Amino acid sequence: MPDNLLKDAFQYALEKLENSSNSLQGFPHTTKDGKWLQSDHGRWTAGFWVGALWLAHLFSGDKKWAERAASWSRRLEFRKKDVTTHDMGFLFQPSFVRGWKITGDPYYRDVALTACASHAGRYNPAGKFIPAWDTSEDPSYDGLTIVDTVMNLPILIWGAETAHRPEWRTVALSVAGTIIEHNLRADGSTFHVVEFEPRTGEPRKYGTHQGYSDDSCWSRGQAWALYGFTQMHGLTGSEQYLKAARSLADYYIAHLPADFIPYWDFAAPGIPDEPRDSAAAAIAASGLLDLAVWADEADRSGEVYRNAAMKTLESLVARCLSRGRMQEEGILLHGVVDYPRRSAVDVSIIYGDHYFLEALLKVTKPEARPSI
């Protein structure tokens, strides 16, 4: 795909971000009837809005985007001591760690390190896992883990190195090992959910929360996993993580439809009429671009991953951009949050927009990679 078309897509995204920056009162999550649903709390997705503003700054060089990212970061800071969720990486890596890399301001570093301490405190040493959700919502959540957690481990590796806290690295590596052992299947697909007995650490159940069935493969969970293990390899150099990322990516690519936008679940029964998930596609595209770099370094085998990423971006631009639909506040259409519960189906999703911009930036301005 010509580079100028990707740059044009980013320019279009800047227009959408400009409109949202002028109108949003709270953190955006998903759209309903084209309008962002917002919250002051930010749920688990607030970091992606801040991260998108930082990406706009890196692409355009315009300081106004950095100023907006700084302002929204301060609105997110209060979550740094949140001990109710595994999503501290999602909240603080694209926002505060990225802010630290771009500005060098210790404010961002220190907030992110506090978030790391909160995150590491949720670790269950008996089962070597981090529970996903808060037991105040449901006592059974005490032993419930999801594959998405791998995306929340890189911030602990960063924090361990930055603050000289090797115990955080130990937590991240232990949890990554648990995910490889229990969430990854032999064919490269993933279980979304694994439930452990919290006192003994013994696994009790393998299944799903947002996928079609316990034995199916939820496409966004697969995308999180391939990206997360790619990041973990980049931060640690572990060949185990590179092997896992490749296996996950190979399964993901092999099960894509011709247009490279995955169905919400790879085993959904109504294919080809099932909904697609542009957010899963955007996450995977950004992860595949990084995996291509590491695969090239290992044995010059990155081209298959790079080609899949570029075909995905081409399809997202051609099929999913909200261009021409002024009522739509999001950048990408056709995302799916939770199809079994018919929650946020065929909508814009802030993490879909974020990872789409991240992937575009990696291609159009590769010199910005160290700051992403």
C-alpha cells in the first residue's frame, strides 16, 4: 500500500481527534449511534485515548497534541493506586510510559511506577497469575485470569528496570509462563479464560468470556496474545516469548478471511455473515509489525508478518475508516466488544483507534518507534 495513503489516513484521523478533543467531557470508550460513550473514571480504556493524543503529536510534531495528552494524563493520574484490575498496563503504558519516553518529565515516570506497584500487588504466588477482575464484583473472580493479561506485563518489565525493582520482573516472567502453559493451545490458538483455585493455584476450568465457546478462539484475545508476547520478547530477549508470538501469529494469519479483518471469533458458526472486529485487526497489525522486526533479526523470516500487517492496514483504510460519515466520532468502524452479550457490536472502540494509529505511525514514521 502506498505510504502516502497511510499518511492520508492518519491525517484524516487527526481531524477526528481534533473534533473529539473539542467535545469530549470524559474518557471515550465505545460509540453508540456514532457518539462516544464517556466516563470520568475511564474504565480500563482511558490510557488509549491519552495514547492516541501522544501518537498524534509524534506524527504531526504539533505541540498542541502533547499539551492535550498532558492535560488528559493528569485526569487519569488518580487511577495509579487502583488495585482492583489487571489493566494497569493498558491504562498507564500508552499514556504515562509513552509520555515519559517523549518528554523525559519525571512526573510521567513516577506515576507509572506507582501504577506498577499497584499492579504487582495483585500477583497470586500460589498459581503464578494475576487475577483479571475485582472480587467485589463477584467472589469467583479471585482465581479468574484472561489471556489479555499478557499485554499488562511489559509495563512491569519497564518498571523493574527503571526503578530497580527486580521483583516486578519476576512477577511479569512468572505470569507470562503461566499464560504460555495454560492459555496457549498446541495449535497456536488461545483459551480466553483460565480459572484457578486461588489458594492452591490449581487450574479448575478453561474457557471463554467473550468468545463463541470454550473451545473456540476469540480473535481479539488472539491479537492481544500475539502482540503481548512480541513485546515481552523485545523487552527480555527470551526466545520462549518469540516462539509463542510466532505460533500465535501463524494461527491468527492462517484463519483470516481474504480481506484480513477477522471475524469476532475464528469459530463463530455463521461465517461469512458473522460480525468482523476491526479492533482485533488493528491490534494484530501493530503487533505483527513489531514481530516482523524481531523475526528478521532472528532468521530473516519477518516478511510474512510484515505482509499480513500491511494487508490488514490496507483493508482497514479501505473498509473501516469512518470517512464520509460525519455523525461518526470514531476513526475505525466495525469493532466488536462482546458479541455473546450483544454489547457494543459494529461500533468504534477507542483501543481499535489507538492501535490503528500506532500501526500507521510505525509504517509512516519508523523513526518514532523508540517513543511509542
